[in-house]
Amino acid sequence: MLHDLTHPITDGMMVYPGDPTVSIRPGLTLDRDGVVVERVQMGSHTGTHIDAPAHTILGGRTMAEVTLDELVGDALILRVPTAQPNQPYTWGDLVVPGGIPDVVPAIVIIDTGWARHFGQQAALQHPHLDAATAAELWRRGMRLLAVDTLSPDATGAPTASFPVHEIVLGGDGLIVENIRGLTDLPARVRVGFFPLNLQGDGAPVRAVAFT
């Protein structure tokens, strides 16, 4: 069974503060042109999307250098039932049956439950991952971090304050933001993140879980 973990891209949808807005307008119409074509304007980090290292790391890999093999595989979902607005969650807040293994899959997904707030003011006050916890997950084998929030770091923090991005993207890993639909998935699940074939610092993805 396939589970869509992707927020739909819609005109005027929520974006990270300061990012380009999303505009979807008629480009061609049936009555005038004989076909319907939409004119779409948006940033590379719109909706459910992937960050390549080049997003925050000078000289980091771009999406042109990210392989599909890195984006498909077995994942571990860690739940944060105690997530609070604007607060960090740490190692002790991460819940998974049997505890976090000494070696984690390359893909780690964090479910804070905050996807339900996407598009609302509350989405901006999302919980964020403690940097030391991100570093420990990296040490245990994580190479792609996926979160159900606007960012694994605090939104609205000072411009230079992206410690989780520095750990993951600085290690040549990848980050997927704004996933949804995690509630009914098992802790171990196969997933795929399929980006538009853009060549820059990131791209919208179609995120899918296979059960």
C-alpha cells in the first residue's frame, strides 16, 4: 500500500518566512488556447521538499549531485508525544518501541504531530530538534533527516542559527521538511522522497511510504 506524505502545492500556501510566495495562475486556457496550462511561481523549498547541502553549506552538494538511491530505503520513525510549541525536543523525548537502536537506518523521520498545523499560525511555533540529539543520530548512522515541521531548527531564530542544518547538511547529508501522514505508519517503514529534477539547493518532493 502507498501512503502519500506530501502537502499539496496550492496557490498562496504557507511557506517558510521570507521564502518566495506560491502563485498558480492560468497560463493557457481552453477557450482561448485549446489547452489548460497553469503558470506556477514558487521557491525551491515549497511545501514538502528536500534541502541539499548547498542550501546552507558553502560549496555543498547541489540537487544535481543527489542520487535517487539516497532518497529511497528503510526508515525509522521516532515519535515526540510531548512536543511543545517553540521548545526543543531531546534524546529522551524520542519514542520508538524497543528504544533507539545503536545503529539507525540512513533515513530517520521525526513525528512531532505538528503537520496538523501546516498552513496555520501555530505551524510557525513548531518544536525543534536539539542539536546534540541530531549529532547523536548522525553518529548512529542517520544520513537523511525528515521532519513534519517547517524546519528541524527553530523558525524565527537568528539568521545564522541553523545548528541541525549545520550538522546534517554540513556532513553532506540531506533534510526533508514538511512531511505529513505519519500517524498510522509503523516505526519501521520503507519510504521514498522523489524530487523535481531541479539542479540547485533544494526541490519539492513527492514523499511516499510503502506498507
